[in-house]
Amino acid sequence: MDEAMRIRIVQTATDLFHKKGYRSMTLSELSAQLGMSKKTLYVYFSGKEQIAAAVLENTMAAISARIEESMRQAGDPLHLLRDTLYGVKQELVKLNPLFLEDIQKYIPELWERIEAFRAGQLTFIEKLLVQAQQAGLIRNVDPRVAAVLMSEIVQTFLRPDFASKHGFTTIDVAETLLVMFTEGLRIHNDH
């Protein structure tokens, strides 16, 4: 199989999913956009669900790369945490909230992979919180508990249905959570 063609299919699908969401995008549209038959699409992917999984895998790989890069850096752990989470946000912006909402509703097993991926980021968060505590930058809290709370908060409130239900963008919710979390932990020496 031609890997370059597979990559082209996933990139084009990413664009269409971003414009239309998962449910509204059709394989006919995708094949037309690519200038190929649907039959050729099926050579590379078993269907739309597998293409959506490949799109999400690319996003998760990009997020993992950002986190690995951050773990190699030195500096203020809270700044590293904030900068990394902003980088993660930049990757998530590439996905239409409608796409994620469709995945959540119509492909629950794929949504579970996203949730498991999020949960897997606990080690990174905990490590930075331990460093921040050792540097005297954050309050005396259990870093593991704080990391788990942050992960659970993210899993609850960064769900696309939560944001749309309350009339917010997922990005607005993410930025507010990030400020509340990092600034809530920070020790302020104002006196």
C-alpha cells in the first residue's frame, strides 16, 4: 500500500471532518475531493470510522510529541505545564467540536480511546506538579491527587457536549480551566 496516499486521505478527511463533523461528511465527498473512487478508498481504509480513528491517532501523536518535548525541557514547571497545555489546545483546535461530539455520540469505542489517552497524560502532569512543589511554586497539595483531579476535570468539562450545552467553545472552557488550575495552585507572594 502507498503510505503517501494513505497520508493524503487522512489529511483530506481531517479537513472535511473539520468543516462538516463526522456524521455529515460522506465517503463520496471524500473520494470526490481526492479525485478517486470510493473503491480505492476501501483499499486503504475499511470505512469512515477507520478514517476517523486515523485522524484522531494523528492528533494524539502530535499531542504526545508536544508532551515528550516538554518533558525534555528545563524551567518553571508551571510555565511548562501551561505552555504544553496551550500546545495541546492548538492541536485540538484543528478538530471541529462537532466532529468530537459526533465521535462521542456515534462511535463510543473511539471516544473511550480518547478518554484513555487523556488519562495517560497523568504522569506528565504529576511530574511537573512535583517539580513545582519542590521549587516552592505551588501550594502543599498531593501532586498525584491534583493530577487526577485535573484529568477528571478535563474529562468532564472538555467534552464537546458540555461546551455546546452551555454556549461555550471547547477552547474557552480549556483556557478557563487552565488558568483556574495553575493559578489556584500557585503560591502568591504578594506581601
